[in-house]
Amino acid sequence: MLGVIVNVITVIIGSCIGLLFKKGIPQRVSQAAMIGLGACTLYIGISGSLSGENVLILIASVVLGAITGTLLNIDGAINRMAQSVENRFKKDGKTVSLAEGLVSATLLFCVGSMTVTGSVQAGLTGDNSVLITKATLDLVSSMMLASSLGIGVLCSAVSVFVIQGGLVLLADLIAPFMSAGAINEMTCAGSLLIVMIGLNLMGITKIKVADFLPAIVFAPVIYNIVPYIVRVYNFIF
């Protein structure tokens, strides 16, 4: 768990530094920075989405994820949970919610091959090198995110601890199902959600990204069951 703890600490430190910078940034400069951050987020999402190997898996996981997330109203649940905290920190004229910062930062910090492979590697062998490398990158990312998205980015440290810590503890169980192909499909689906975040940050769309979160789980599951479906199809026909 050393790598996870280091990653959480770097997110907290980076977020605090970003929040300190945020206080001295004029509104018009903050809005310009938000558009720039959105463009960079869009680039990150597009780059990651190219890691997928089967577009049908992407389509199925996103559609099933959207249906599941909407029925569960994940976005509404997160917003209700964040509302009480948000009211303490949100100032007049501010357009970024705690929930938006939390979801955006959680996806950016926890979606990707480094998160999965680093956590599984740490759980199986005790090697934390990948997670510590990721922690260094997240230190810089959290500074930039917090300066634009606010306190929600700091709260995402809890998500990083829960998600990465859970992967470390469950490494023996999930390792057989998280092949390179499964990780690529999960990264692809998660990166598409990051594209949605980038569009939201730029003010182009108002997508409820949280409702699409189950897509990240569906992607590796579908990847693993496709071979069995193909075998059954070939056997029947």
C-alpha cells in the first residue's frame, strides 16, 4: 500500500498548492485557464481512447454503462452527497461544483493502464515503482486541476485511496481477468469519459459524466466474455 499512500499524499499536496494559487487568480483568467485545461483534457482523452482494440466492445460498454448509470442516477447521488460540502466552499459567481471537480479528477487520476498495472503489480509483488511514478505525475496534474476545478480535486484523494487500494488488496483475484487487452479496453472506455469532461470544461456540452462511470467496469467484463460468446456461436453455427 506504500505506493497508494504516496499517490494520495501527492494529490493532497498538489491540490492544496493549486487551491492557494486559485485564490489569487482573477475570474477572467480563471475562465481562460478552464478552457485551456478542457482542451488539454480533451487531448488526454482522445489519446487514451486510441488504446482500444475493438470498437464494438467500446460501444457496448458505453451504452450499457450509460443505461446502468442513468437508472442508478449516479450523477444525482454524487451531487447530493457533495452538496453539503459544496455549500461551504462555493462562492458567488463560481460555476464549478465540488461534484464536477471530484468526478473529473477521479477519472483523470484513476483511469489508465498505470493505475491498474501499478496497483496489481504492487499487490502481487510489492513493487510500488509504477504507482510512485504515477504519483509524481499526479502531483503536477492535481495542482493544475485544483487551480481551476477547486476543492473537489482535493476530495478526489479519497477516491484514489479507495480505488487504487482496492485494486492492490484484490490483486490476486482480479489479475487473471486484467490482461493487457482488458486493460486497453477499460482505458479506452474511461478515456472516452475524459473526452466528455474536456468538452464540459470548455463549455461545449453539459454531459452528466458520472452516469457513464459503469462503462469502465463493463469494458473489461465484455472483453473477457467475448471469446466465450464467439465459441458458442461457432459451435452452434
